[in-house]
Amino acid sequence: MDVGIVSYGAYIPRYRIKPEEIGRVWGVDGKAMGKGLFINQKSVPSPDEDVVTIAAEAARNMMARVPDVDPKDIGAVYVGSESHPYAVKPTATIVAESICATPNMTAADMEFACKAGTAGIQVCMGLVGSGMVRYGVAIGADTSQGAPGDALEYSASAGGAAYLIGSENIIAKINKTLSFTTDTPDFWRREGMPYPKHGGRFTGEPAYFRHVTSAAKMMMEAMGTKPEDYKYAIFHQPNGKFPTRVAAQLGFTNEQIAQGLLTPEIGNTYSGAVPLGLASVLDVAEPGDRIFVTSYGSGAGSDAFDITVTDNIKDYRRENAPTVAQRMAKTVVIDYARYAMFKDKIVMPSSE
């Protein structure tokens, strides 16, 4: 049975803040910081936006593009994030109800740092492929956190994308997926702590680069492929620097990663990063295009995917929802004071 992507949808908040504005507050050369990270600006959620609203909006956009799919045929909903608004209360059930999915389903929240969204895709693939469900929904979304003045504050942003996984009328067949996982504690946040901690330079070589390159090489070996066999490639993008470097190490060109490299203009959306990058590629993909995808989540692991776009993309209703480029074009640049208010770094006084 062929299993793959039947539909997808994306959402990115419209507010942006620039590195130089963050640096201005902390007495740091923010422009140089942004240049070093390859980040020009990052998205910021408004006060009424969280993982629930972002995931629900992405899921609604996903369903709008497949009006013939009955949401009551959705048998699984998984929302991957590390910034769920509730410690005890699933995001997935709220999102499922927002798209009128049947109560006769399985639903859960997933968390594996920045790869929880792609892990959800793998679970949905298994459920669909086994015949347990007709369709599964996998979402990667975050309103990521960065402590005031920390390096993460220059990149941690917000956004997400949703995927309808099935075996009927698939627009992109997932030829294979595999993972590479180890216990590498490069990034963590304990229960009750508002901001994560990270291992600094340790997050690079033994964490991100080892896992991404290992999963990517395993995939190409398993499929008997080379970088030039793919039209597009998407790698996890905690900044603009890491995916550019890992692509070059693996033999991919800047042209192959350009369409899916969004971090320079929206920052690191954590669980939403690779799903959004893939959505951007699917916005322009044509039948026969082959796509290479490798996510990364601290802790640590990478999920790799080999995907081929099918002829069904020609009749797919992409125009029924905004593209990633259209979402990125709607921007309002804010200053640090408004950013701090939006992110609850400062609390508005009571009106009483």
C-alpha cells in the first residue's frame, strides 16, 4: 500500500522582530548576531496565539484544500510541540474538534524537541499502512521560548504546519522513512521552568550534525540514491547556518535547499521548522519531483524521509489556503517592548 501526504496546511504569525532590536536592549551587536546565525528577523506570536491556535489554523488550511475528504474519516490526530499551552490537557483533542474529526479516533500530544512533528508523520504512516485508520493528521507547531538576553532569543519563533496522511489521492508518496536516535542531552527544559537550557557549542557537532548526517546517509544508502537525485532538500533549521552547512557536507546545493529554508525570515519554529519547510516546497512542487527531508530534535534524534510528488498534485486545490510565501509576506515589525509583552516577559498591570 502506498502511503503519503494527501493534504497540508501552514500558519505563521504576522509579527516580526529583528536581531538588531533584540541586541539594542541587551547592549549586543544584534545585527552581527543575526548575520552569524543567518537570521534577518523572526516571527512572534500575538497575545492570543499559542500552539493550539497555530495548529488549528494549519489543520483548517489543510482540510480546505481537500473538500472531498470527510473529516469523520480521520482516525488519528497527533500534535508535536515543546510549547503546548497545557501541562495536563492535550492540544490534539482541541485541534481535532476544530476540524470536526470523529470522536472515534486516537489523539495525543507528542514531544521530542524539534522533531515531534515528523515523529507524528511516522506514527500516522504506520496507522494508515496497517489499515487501522483511513487518515491520520500530524502537526508540528511551536511558540518556542528563549530566555531574555540568551542566544536563543534571536532565533526562537512561532509557526506550524499540518499534514493529512493517507493512502488515497496522495499528492506526495513517502517512499521510505527511517530514524537515527541517541541519548545526547544538548538541550532541555525541566517541568515548571519557563525557558530551556542548551549546551552551547555542544549542540552542533555531537548533536545536530551527527544525527542529521547519520540519518541522511542511512536514507541515501537504503534508497541507493545520491544528492543529485533530489530536486529539493529540507533539513532542520535552528538557524540559517546549520542547514546550509550540513547540506554542503552531504553534497546538496544551495539551490536544492533554498525553497525550504525559511529560518532567515521567520526564525526557528522548532517542531514547525521542517514541516513548514516541506510545505513551502510542496507549494511549488510538480509531478515527479523528489524531495529529501531530515528533521532533528534535541535529546537527540533525526527522522529522514524520501518523498516523490505524484500526478495528483496537478488537481490538488493549493489555492484554497494561503501558501507559506503568502503567510511570510504578511508582516508587522515590532519593537522589543511589544515583543516582551506578547511573550509574557513583562506583565500588563491589572485594570482593577
